[in-house]
Amino acid sequence: TLNPPKYIWFNGKTIPWQDAQVHVLSHAIHYGSSVFEGIRCYETSKGPAFFRLREHVERLYLSAKIYRMSIPYSFDEFLTACHQVVSQNDLRNAYLRPVAFFGYGSIGVNPQHNPVEVSIAAFPWDSYLGNESIEQGVDVCISSWNRVAPNTIPAAAKAGGNYLSSQLIVEEATRKGYVEGIALDVNGYISEGSGENVFVIKNNTLYTPPFTASILPGITRDTVMQLARQMGYQVIEQNMTREALYLADEAFMTGTAAEIVPIKSVDDLAIGSGSRGPITEHLQHAFFGLFKGTTPDDHGWLECVEGV
Ligand code: PMP
């Protein structure tokens, strides 16, 4: 359960956490019409720093664009609000959850006359699939649910409604004793987990599904691709069959909340040795090294929180 901080940013102001309320007839509650982000802020030797804040806020604005939702704050105002919510709550390690949604107005499906409300929450949050998952890995299954088909609900938008699909996937997986489910796309190729992208390693090469496999274009996915290439690994975006995952030397999942999580088994078949593989560990070392200071931040991915 969430450990609430003192303040939240809501519709342009910092207010007490418990005062951020909406009407039950808000459009988003009935129709899933929200767009959101998950952003991490890590404690570094230079103080708390956001990881790829701009890319996350850009993705939020792109998700809103798809739904023709106009966010009533400029990009820079949004960035400033992210800084404020961390500094005002005195957080060091934090997970930020910005959300923009169609609020209370008309009850019809078309939201064009509903106001757009925006909030940014920040709170401490451990690694999504458990801190021990980072070293020990997790057991996953292939979901009986497919990912949304192209031209139905856009997979590239991080929208609230998309997470009905994610809920079905993760609820089924955990009910059957797995930590996460991996969904196939409508063509039967590997897509992604309910909240993570997927990578397969075979013969020292990394493979990950392309954008056309109904994935969310993950920022951690992009980070791992760039780090892996810098480290000399070949990275290929291509469609993969279910058995490619079964026969992988190593596999792992990536996400802002989950970070980099090794996959130990898929459908009760051990992946490689059945524990974290050496390349996965190497990539984790480079990734977490960005925050520890052992990996140079060549891309300017870290942005120190102002006002702390
Ligand atoms: N796919 C889905 C469905 C997700 O919810 C997430 C988490 N945002 C990801 C992939 C990973 O994306 P990112 O690395 O940008 O957090």
C-alpha cells in the first residue's frame, strides 16, 4: 500500500494530499479517458535526480494528442510542477504519477465539453515486482489475453483505458501463481507484459518486439537498447514467436516501476539456467550504475531536483 506524502500538485496548485478529490461523474471514471506517466527520481551523489523526465513528459503530451486532449499547462510548467512535488515533499527516491484526465461535465461519451484536470503525485515506491526480483528474477506465463490490436485502442498512448487489458493479464497470471503475464499481439507474436517491455537474449544478441507489436514505446526499453549498444551488444527489434522466449538464453522485462527484472521461467520452462543470466546482470549493472555514479550519464538522462 501507498505511503502518502504531505502534498500533491493538482490543477495548478500544491495542495494537501487528501484534498485532491474529483466528482464521481468525472468522464475518466466512466470511460477510462486519462493519460498518465510513471517517472522515477533516484537518490544520487548530487542529490535526488529525475531519470529521463523530459522524455516521460513528452510521452504524456503525445498520449494526450492522440485523444485530442489539450493539457492546460505548458511543457515547462509541467516540468516545474514535477520538481516542486518532489522538493515540497522532501523526497529522495520517488515515483511520480502524473495524470491528465477528462473531468466532470457532460456524461456523454464525447469528452469535448469536459474540463481537463491534471495531477502529479510523488511518493516512495520500491521496485514494482519486488526488490528481490531484481536479483532473483520472476516466473511468468504467456497470457491467454492478446494485446490490443492495431487500430482498436492505440497501444502507443499510455492511457488509463489500456490498463483494462493489463489488469486482465496480470490478474490471470498472479491467480495462476506467476508474477506477471506476457501477452502476444493479435498476430501471435510476443508483445509485452502488463506493465513492462520484454527482451530476449540469444547468442549474445538482444531481441525485443518492435513498436508494431502493440507495445508501449518504453523509455526503459530505449535506455537498455542504448546502453547495450554502447556496451558492444547487437540489439535487434523484431517480431518473436512464443517459442523464441522458451528457447532464450536469457530474458528480462523493463519498465520505470519494475526497472530491469530477469525472467526465470516462462510457462514453467526454465529460461537458460533458470536464474539471472550474465548479460542481464551486466545490463542491470550499467543501468543502476547511472544512479550510483558508476555509469557516466553521457546522454544527460539525469536531472537534479530543484529546490532540495
Ligand atoms: N508497457 C506497458 C504496458 C507499461 O505500462 C509500461 C510502464 N510504463 C512499459 C511498457 C514500460 O515503459 P517505461 O519503460 O517507459 O516505463
